[in-house]
Amino acid sequence: MRYGVNTHFSRERVIEKAIEYFEDLGLEITQRDDTSVCFEGGGGHVTLSTFEGDQTDVDILTEEWDAKVKEFIQRIGE
């Protein structure tokens, strides 16, 4: 499933928050750069990409982690 959200957080802060949140759930980072981070674990994955403009747009692609992605979106969304 694909999700999107706009946030007032910078892309760096969004990625930091994603790492804190998803690592606490037991997912492991499989890829990371300045604009995105990918996690795997529990039979699924989460890929988060950021795009800066007036706000930071966040695109999240997930399999098996929909409920937790929705919780994360509530934490960072405006």
C-alpha cells in the first residue's frame, strides 16, 4: 500500500523519526540516504521517501506494516 503525508518537519527530521519509530518495532534498515530510508522485518517492508518544498512531502510504500505506518503518519502529519 502507498501512503502520503505533508509535514512541517524537515526531511532530515522525518527520517530520524522514522528510524526511531520503525527500529523500535524491530525493523532493520536496509538502505538509507539523505532523502529516503528502507526497512525490512516481520515478513514485510517500509520504504519512506521525502521531497522538500513549502512543506516536506513524505511518500511511504509498505507491505504488512499498514497499521504502524498509519500511526507514524499521525505522529508527523499536519
